[in-house]
Amino acid sequence: MMVYTKNLILVCTGRDAAQAAERGLPVLHLCLGITPGGALQRLQLPTRQTHCLLGLCDPPAEMTDFDPARLASDLVFEAQRTGAPGVFADFERDTPHSRALLTAFDHALHDADLPFYVPLACGRALPHAILTTPTALSGGSLTAYISSLQGMYGAARIAAFLQPVSQDFTLPSATPNGKTLTRTERENLLSHTGSQTFFSRELCAKYFTYTDAENRAHFVLYDDASTLEAKLAQLSGCGVHTVFALFPDAAALIDPA
């Protein structure tokens, strides 16, 4: 299978960024933060000082006086100073502070003609940001899900985060999340139960079923290198031009440096 790495951006922190920068693909370095006093701060220096997408971590839960417009101006300055081809706000908490910051960032980066990436859960109300959605689904169809988002926000405003899944669901499952399994735990479970694995084209993931000692049915959904390749192919077929993937988790998708 052809690996669609042309759309891939490697997401890195700390020492992993040095290895990722050698792979010849764009790199997003989570290197910026916001202080409790409302100032932009560099958490660490990027491995490559230029042409590295800037990643901004969640603001503190408690912040004193802060000026979203000034922070937005500082963020644009930092992106332009380093030649960054875009900014990713890795925000997970939906708070009044984060909403005010994202709104200011969205307008300032748009005016500066810099792509601004925001997780879908935090960015639905923003008029310009590129909304990034996880690819780990427990039901439905990946292609249909991406197509529905493109219909709501426009194809150019949807990006993806290649998020490997490895979860054990007890059936019937009342939630979309199961118990997280490590690769070793999953392989031991497969060996112990003797279950057969299958590939779901709709979810673009592998799965198997088993019955535990208490006679409860289980459904295990997981990714490996082949399913991540398939996800990239489906996303490319949907016209998704930007796919983020954690490094070194995505190393198996990349030709050796």
C-alpha cells in the first residue's frame, strides 16, 4: 500500500523533535505556553528554529489580568519571526479564557495570512480556523464522518489528527470509550483467547471479540501500521490536506531516515 505521507505533519515535544526533524516531513513543535499572568512563554526551543509549525499548549486554569489582543499580536510576531508556516492551539479545556484567546488568535492569524489549527471541540464557533478532528472512531464510518464535517465547515477547513486507538469495550457499551490497552496487553489477550482479528473498512481499524471469565462479551478495537496507512489513504481520498500524527507513534509510516 502506498503511504500518503505527503499530507503528514509530525507532532513532537522535547527530544523527539530532533529525530522527527530528520525525517524530511513538516514538524509541529509544542513549544509555546501561556503564563498565569497572561504572557506568551517559550517552553523549549524547537530543534529547527525556522519553518517549524508552532504548537501552543492549554492556558492555565487560573489566569490573572490578560489581554487577548496583545497575546495574539505576540503570537503572530513569534510565528513570523521564526518563519512558522502555521500555528496549532493544542487546547483541551473549553473555558471563557480559552474562548477569548482562540477568538483573538483566529482573527490575528487570519489577518496575517497564517493557518491556524484548533481542535474541533474547541473551535466550532471560530470563523477562520482549520478544525482538527481525531480519526479514532468507535462507530459509524470515517469517510462519512469526515465528509459530514466538510459539508458543515468546508473541505479546506477540516484537518485530521491520526490518533491510534487500542480499546476494550464491554458489550453493550454505554459510552464511546473503552478500557485502554497497551500493545502488550492486547497481544497477550489475543494469545490467551485465540480470537481472530478482522479489519473494519468503515472504522479503518482492526478488531476482535472475546468472552471473559464472567461470560461478558468484549469488543477490542485497535490500530497498527497497516490501519494507520489505510486511514491516511481514506483521508487523502476525502481531500484532507493536513494530517497531524504524534512522533514517534507515526514512525512506522515513514521511510527510515
